[in-house]
Amino acid sequence: MPQRITVALLKPGAPEAEIWAHLRRRFRIVHQAERSLTTADCNRLYPDAYGTDFVATTSAYLTSGPSQVLVLVGGDDAVVTGLDVKRAVRKELATDRMRNHLHMPDTPAEALADVALLAGTDTLQTLYDRWETPHDRHARTRLAAYRARLDPDRHSGRGPGVALPHR
């Protein structure tokens, strides 16, 4: 499914000017924030499927200083474009496998989850409403269905809901 929003995380110590130049060629930067990541943030970005040693080393690196979060808008293939940019930046600037300076999601679903994690759900909602919804005639219906599945009791007054299977 087409998606225009993605996110870039410039890791601690990254050469910001060079990375910004790469990103500006392909994207519009619509949100920027400096953020100090926590171990919990790192565990979300790099789950244990990557291996305990990798996650621990990555977490130590990413929590060592502030990172820069940039929410980006591009064409309908923003995530694929982001993968190309990430590969180019890493090839040009990376010092090693761990200090590769730039995190960008690999799928549209990861992009939305990473925007929510790194920039906040309010930022995601605002930017989604501005940049995705007007270009997708089914977006509001799809969002309502997702919300109903994730929180079925929200409007019933019965308290917090849980994600239920949909048949």
C-alpha cells in the first residue's frame, strides 16, 4: 500500500549535515526533534530476534548520547526511497556495522510504528491526517476499523479494550 510518511533516526555522533543533505534530496522534513533513547526504545527498534549481543551493543551505542528524529514525507514509495537513502548514507559514511549513523524502517508498518515511538503518537496522528489521509480515500475507514479492533470498549464505556481476533 502506498505511504508517504517515514522516519529517520540520526544516531549519536552521526555527521548530521551530510545526512540531512541526502535526506533533503528525496524528502520533505516535516518534524524534527532531539531525543535521548532509552533501553526500552532500543528493544523496540531492535527486538531480541537480532540476538542478545547485538541488541545489548546497539542499545549501549544508541543510549550513549542524543539522537535526532526526523519525520519525512516523500512520494508514495517513501519507505523504499528511505531504504535507498539509508544504504547510500551507510556506504558513504559508516565507520563500521554498528556505527552506521542512520536508522530508517524497512516497511510501511515499521515506519508508522517508529514515528509513534520516536516522535510520539500525537505527532503521528497529526502528520498522518495531513499527509496520508487526503491522498487515500479509504484511510478514515481503515483507521476506524484498526481503532475498533485495538480498543473495542473505547466508546462503550466499559474500560480499556484489548486487541481481539477478527473473523
